[in-house]
Amino acid sequence: MIRRPRKWQERLHDRFWVEVTRRLAVESPVGGCASGLNEPSSVSESMDWPGICHAFAQCRIPSDGFRRLRGVRDVVETVGAVDGRHYAALVCRWAPEWLLSPDVASVDSWGDPLTWPRLLLGTPRSFSPTTLRYLATALWMERQGLFDGNPAIVEIGVGFGGLAAMNQIIGGHRTHMVDLPDVEECAKKFLSQLGLDETVVERKELDAYPNRVVISNYAFSELESGVQDIYLNKYLIGSTHGVIVSNAAIFATSIGGRNDDQLVGWLRDAGISAYIDEANDLRSPGDALCGVRMIRW
């Protein structure tokens, strides 16, 4: 896998983003894992993120400023300016009308995220770069035909629910969310506040769908191998398609998970025709820099 050197313009743009957002981010009012587990099974479980989700789901903190909290930005609101431009360019190429959609604007404004100017993103207005990733990802999956036949989406690692919202807005697709209980409740509350309650597929409904598609942006490769085994048997086996955006090159060793080659071999041993897609449009400059790869079936 060849990693191209970063252009000086990209380094300068992202450095400007880092310095500006570091000053504007807000310290988390709560923190810590609410589950009480001693040994984390995922990278984010030992961070402030689950505790923040618990506090929001329990109405202890408001949605205002949620996406500015450092504990949220450390896990979910992670896309930088250069990658934001990358995703914006994809949306402009595929379906620029969505950049003017009031529904997309509602997702983008929820939680008062830090945004980047339209002139620097190449968009009609300022956006959170993370919102642009959700939008570009939803459009890409639609264009790839992954949702043909109206499957249930099983999303492993749901963040605050941004991608589930985009999949509902763009294609009317519903999502079964798989994450820590507090994170799931946080995402459900976000969707409810946007009037998108119908997005959620509860576990008892899942078997009624003739097929399902598994997606996981970064989260699956941040799980230890025992949890990966559970999800394999519970969700991956029998799925029609799957997309795992894997940052195993960064986290697999520290969390006790599988690297990319091990993941592909493990999936194939389970009867899933997995492969590494090296040439997909979604791969951003930041992904290339960090060795992030896409595993598909």
C-alpha cells in the first residue's frame, strides 16, 4: 500500500484547523465509562465518550454544544479540514443538491459543531467536516448498490447517529444500532430530536428483514477479538453486504483485535467473501496517511 506524501498546503490547512478548533472546543462536563467495566473491550470504552453519552441520554447535559465537547471530538467529531474538502468534493460531484437540503442542515447544526468556512470547503455554506463525511458515505453506499432491496442496515459503532440519520434522509433506510448501551441511547435521542424516530430498527424487528447490510466506520477495528467474534456470529454471518472502514493499523495491537489481513482471513473462514478495496473514492487523505483500509463483501 503506497502512502503519498502530504502536500504543504494540506499540512498548513489541517494545522490551521487543529489550532482553531483546539481553542474553540469545550471541556467535557462529565466523563468516564458509565458501564463500570474494568477491562475495556473497545478503544473508546475507557474514554470520556460513553459517560458523555450517558449524561445526554439521561438529560443531564443538553444537545447544545454537544459536538464541541472534547470527549466527543476525541471519538466522533474527528474529521479535519483537508478530509472535509475531500468529502465535500465527492458530494459536489455526485449529488450537490444535498448540500442545500434543510434535512442535512438539521443534522449538521445539531449539537453546535465546529464548522469550517464554505470557501475553504468548496460548499454553499459552512459545514462540520464530520457531517460531510456522513453525507458522502451515505451517497457512496447508495451509488454502490449496497442498499438495493431495502435491507436493514446494521451499524456497528454508531457515534451520535449521524450516519444513520443520513441514510434515512437520503434513501429512507433504517438502521439497527450496535454499540455500548449508553451510546445507543444517545444516538436514539439524537434521532428523536430530529424527528427521525422511524430510523431505528430494534433487535426484535431485525429478523423480519429479508437481508441486511453491515457497516462500521472505524469502530469494528477498535474492538478486541472476543467482541469481534460475537458480532461475527450475531450480525456478519448471513449479511448480504458489508463495509468495514478499518483503522486496525493504529489500534489492533493495543486493543487486542485483528489486523486487516487477519480480519479478511477470519471473515473468509466464516464463509464471507471479504476483500480489501484499495481504490474506493471514500478513502480520504487522512485515511491514506494513517493506513486506513476498507474491507468489503
